[in-house]
Amino acid sequence: MNLFLTEEQRMIQEMARDFAEKELKPRAAEVDSTSRLSLSVLKAMADLGMMGMNIPSEYGGSQSGVVSYSLAMTEIGKGCPSTAVTMAVTNMVAEVIAAFGSEEQRTQHIPRICRGEYPSGAFALTESTAGSDPSAMKSEAKRWGDEYVLKGSKTFITSGDFAGIFVVWAKTDKDTGARGISAFLVEQGTTGFKIGRNEEKMGQRGSPTNEIAIEDCRLPRNALLGQEGEGFKIAMMALDGGRIGIGSLAVGIGLAAIDYATHYAKSRIQFGKPISSFQAIQGMIADSFTELEASRLLVLRAAYLKEKGVRFTREASMGKLMASETANRVCYRALQILGGYGYIREYPLERYARDCRVTTLYEGTSEIQRLVIAREMLGVDNV
């Protein structure tokens, strides 16, 4: 692995950094307080090529590669985590369709994702009884002539409010567990596919997280993504890539927090000198930057392997685990450096801490990442 970025990768990183500084960071507090993203900002990101970064140009993607995607995600995560997670899921949906969709599905949906005609994509896997264990899902899809009829419900669906296209999982065979799960493409507004309430969340509040009620939702046969029974495989492969995005996002939040705390420590005077001169504060800052840099490199290694077409399941889980756990520690250290001011909403540290917390939960909890890593290292099925 070459640890030096290419000129193109540096340009993409700088482009994302500039966009985050000018368009996202100034609005991040408002996004949090109003629980609302600007769809025009998402369209602007699509115009810059950030909604199809690992998609071939023939389908409208920027074809920038997975390493560039990780770099951009970190910069967007620094500016506004709610926007970053929307970008992450949208890229994941585009890649799922590119990998498993028919040519008709690719040409119909991927360009609309990349151009921002769909404000975002959504990944409708989780149910109230099926979180870490997707095989426990209750949603069903029955073949009826030339159609599939879906019924069930989904919960915690990112971007449900405004996503243009959903990948929806349901059981086409109730008796075969994970082997009976299939995946479907459902457009926003489809009859029988009703978007429910937006959950009141602790953090990343600008990213809507919705329930979905599915009742007598009739889809044409060509809405099936891949083959019947391939849904679990599709989900697991998508989540491997998704963990690179979330790991990159977590690094971005952690960097935003410790950057702010570092600048604060240089200007905060106590006992007649800046608190940055105290070894206790220096140790917190040194540990934070070191741990975040190690996390960033681990995530970038997973991105590099994926880009090269090499198996990256273990590395993606390692990167996501380390980055999310590290970023949470860093956010609380940074808040501690600000003392009482870190606890006040006028300062961004409490928001960083809230936004970061979910990174150990979605795209697979930290506990699931450890199971995946152990399985890969031991060669055993531990679930």
C-alpha cells in the first residue's frame, strides 16, 4: 500500500474539505437544532461527484475510488455528520445496485442517484425484531403472477423522509432463515410503502431516521435485486463497504472535536498561562491525535483493499471498530478540555459527542465487529 496520496486523491480531499468548511460547518448547529438537512446541499454534493464515488462514469459516477471516498467522507464528517451519513448510505445504495442490479436497474436508478435526482438512497434492512440478526426479519414478499407483494415494517431507516430509492429486504421463503431473504428496489411514493415518523434521536439529528410500514406493496418482477435468496449475501457485502464509510465519518467527528479543543486550550488562560502548557492537557491532545491517525490508517487500508478487489471484511470491521470507539473517547476528552463550556450548547463539543455516539451502533455494533474479526481470525462461525 502506498501511503502517499495521488494528486487526484489530494484534490478530492481538498475539494471535500473546502465544501465542508464553507457549506456544512456554518450550518451544522442549525441542522442539529431543526433536525433538517438542506436538500439543495445534497444536490450540490451530487454535482461535485460525491454521491457515486465508486461508480463507473458510464452510469454517471465520478469513479474516484474507495480511498478517495474515505478521504472525502472524513472531511464531510468534520463539517456535518448528519450530511456525511446521508452521503455514506447513498453511496452504499448506488454500489449495491451497480454490483447486483440488472442492466435495466443500473441505467434506471444509478444515474439518478449520482446526479442528485434522488436526494439520497436508503437501506431498509433493520426491523424492530431484527437488528444485529437480519435473519429474524418478519417482512415477507410473495410472488403473485408477474408481481411481488410485500408486507411488513422497517425501523431506523436513514433518510427515509426524502430518499428517492430504497433497497428493501424481505423473506421470499419463511422456512430457510437467512437463505430465504431477498432484496428489492422500491421507489419513494410506491403504493403500500408508507414512510412513518422521524425518530427523535440523541445525535445526527439532521439525518431523518424513519419507520416504514409496508402493506400490500406490489412490485413488478424486475424490482427484485439479484436472485431470490441472495438478499442476505447482498446485505453483508454492502455492510462491509458501509463500514469503511462509517469508520471514515467517525474519524472526521473525532478530528473536529480535538481540533476545536486544541485551539481552545491555546487561548484558555488558567493559573496565569494557557492550559495547553499543562502536561495533563498535552497528554490528552497527543493521545487523541495519535489514536485518530491510527484509526484513519486502518480504515484507509480497508478502503485500499476494496479498491484493489481484495477481500476486506476483516479490515473493514477492524477499521470501523477502532475508529468509532476511538472517536467517542476523543470527543469526551475534548469536551473535558473545555470543562463546563464543553457541556454548553453554545460550543460544538456536546454536539460532536452526541453525533459520534451512534457510530458504534449502526452498520453493525462494536460487539458485532468483534465477532466478525474473531470469525475471520479463527476460521469459525461464531454467530
